Amino acid sequence: MGTFKSIVLGIVIGLLAGLWFGVNIGKGRAFYANPFAGKDIAGDLMESSGDMLEKSGKALKELKKD
């Protein structure tokens, strides 16, 4: 009965660790980060502004070609 308990405990710990890592990978964070932490608003703004700047640069290049 002792080996059955250790197998079940190993499976439970593995599932919890996998869930922890999977949530972080899905959110685009480091796998060891806290998945319950709130959003980093400053980082989100920087990322979205960088994307917007790239898109506007591409649009200007297309206008310049025409």
C-alpha cells in the first residue's frame, strides 16, 4: 500500500507542477513565475505600443512606395 500512495502523490505533484508551468507558458511568462500575479500594465502598454509603432511604420513604407 505504501508504493500506491507514493505513486498517487507523485502523480498529484506532477499535475500541479504541470498546471503551474502550463498556465505561465500560456500567458507568455517565464515558466517559474507566479501564475496568480496580476497583469503587468506597464509591460502590456509597452508591448502594444511597440506593435502599433511597427504597424504604422509598415503603413508609411507602403504609402511611400505608391
